[in-house]
Amino acid sequence: MYCRFGWLCALWLGVFALTPVRAQSSRGDMTLINGRIYSDLGLWGAKQGFRSRWNPTTGELRMTNRWASLEFKTDTARVEYDGTLLWLEYPVAVERGRPYIAQRDLDLTLMPLLKPGKLPTGRHIRRIALSAGHGGKDPGNMEGSRQEKTFTLKLAKELAQRLRAAGFEVIQVRERDEFVPLDERPEMANRLKADLYLALHFNGAGSGGGSSSAQGAETFALTLPNGRSTHGGTSSGPQPGNRFDRDNLLLAYQIHRAVLNSMDLMDRGVKRANFAELRGTRMPAAYLEGGFMDHPDDLRRIVSDRERGKLADAIVDGIQAYKRLVERE
Ligand SMILES: [Zn+2]
């Protein structure tokens, strides 16, 4: 059961059921929290056709409609969209006994996923740029004699083969063990007019002993203009974002979801980061960290041809899902 207090649940469901009237009649659904515009999450959900159940004791708020489910937890920035984790810029807050969400998070994170039909039309996703992380003098994360650069290149080649078989053109930013500077990678994709850019990496928590407790996959989209990075690192000041902000997130989400659906990896979520590779592209871009080199379970998958093949299949599925959503006339 979501709610231990039956009468409170009934009250909440009752309030949500009445919401369209109230939402249309006033801006009482908005408030300022820490100087930022927040919207009443239950009222917003009702406008989107969601049924909401909130447990004030645990802070869990679950919304479902015919097409999607959203699970929030108040005082955190995490939300599961159809079971896949993504990170909001700001925590969901409780104000006057109701959950509120930053308006930015509704407009720039949730709506692009829920309503991809509002993205620009008439696009074609044919040419995919793959950037195998690191290379040459830059080994990336290391675990014993195993170097990240080796496995990102293997994955890129396995992925390129599958994408070509599926009818895509593929640009490989590097095809051998060579050093390609970070800023040149998106430049190459820009010059060759790629429709989509994907950076491939494997993570490391820095323990160096194969015993990291951090594990799982995370997928990044570029930090929003003047937005917050949500990858746990420090933000380096205001970011410009780019004109593909909504696409970037949709692409990152579709790839992440496909990977998590097919691989037995822990879900670390879709995040925002101001990575150089994401900043420099003039096309939608995402950045996948497909597991931790220094976690034994993840490492086993990273070095296994069979498991990496599954990962490549999943990435193709994610790209195809994104393509289907944006290729509308
Ligand atoms: Zn890397």
C-alpha cells in the first residue's frame, strides 16, 4: 500500500480529481521556493491526465496514466520515468503540505520526454557519430592491465557494425588506438554533418583495486543553459546549453532506458553534465558510461564480448527509439 492513512489518501485523490477546474482558474498552482518558480506537482499531473498517489510519510509520489508512470520522492531530485531513473535539477519540495516541482524541471526535463511530439519536425537520423572514449596516450580508467580506451573502441566497432546493418551511416571519431583531443571529436562530427553524436565510456570510482562500491550505467545530456549539472561534480559556472537541449535529454533517456532494460546493470540515472564532447556538438548528443571498470561485476561485463554485444544491441534499440520519436513530418 502506498498510503497508510486511508482518509488522507482519499483527501489527496479527491483534491487531484478536482484539479483541472482549479488549475484553469488561477495561478494558485505556483509558488516561489528559494526564489525559484515551483508548480504544484499534483495539479500539474492532473492536467497531464495522471492519477496521483502521495504518501506524505515516505514522500513517495506515484503518477500513472495510460502511457506513462512517474515516481517522485519529495526532498530528492530523483524521478523514475517508466521505471528508468533520471535526475531533476532541483529536489521536489513540500510546501503547505503539498509536493511542488521546479517549473524548469517540468519544462526542460519532464515535458520533452512526455511530449516529444512538441520537438521540431521533419528531421532525419541517418548519420551517427561514435566517439570511443580516450585512446593513444590517454588510457582512461584503468583496472590492472585493462584500459578503458581498449573497451570503448571495441564497443564502438561492435556498435558501428550493428548500426550499419540497421541502415545507418557511421562516423567513427577514432578507429584505432590513437589520441584524439576532446574538442576535435565533436568538431569532426560537425564537419561531417552527423545527425546524432554518442560518446562511449566506462566509468571508474578511482579505487584502483577492483573493489569500488560504485557500479552501474549512467547517461549524460548537456547541462541546461544556466542550469545545474546533476552528475555530482562541481559546476563550472553558467552554461550556454545548446539548441538541442530537449533532444539531448530525449536521446540520453532513450539510450539509457534501452541499456537498462536489456542489461543487468544498476541504474544510476540520466544526468546533466557540462562535458566538452557534449558542449561542442551541433547535433543532439549523449554520453554513455556503460559500467565501472573498478567494480568486479561491471568489469566482467565490460571485458566480455558477449555482454558488450548485448550492450551494443541495446544502444541500437535506444537510437532507433529516439529516431522513431523525432522523425515526424
Ligand atoms: Zn572515459
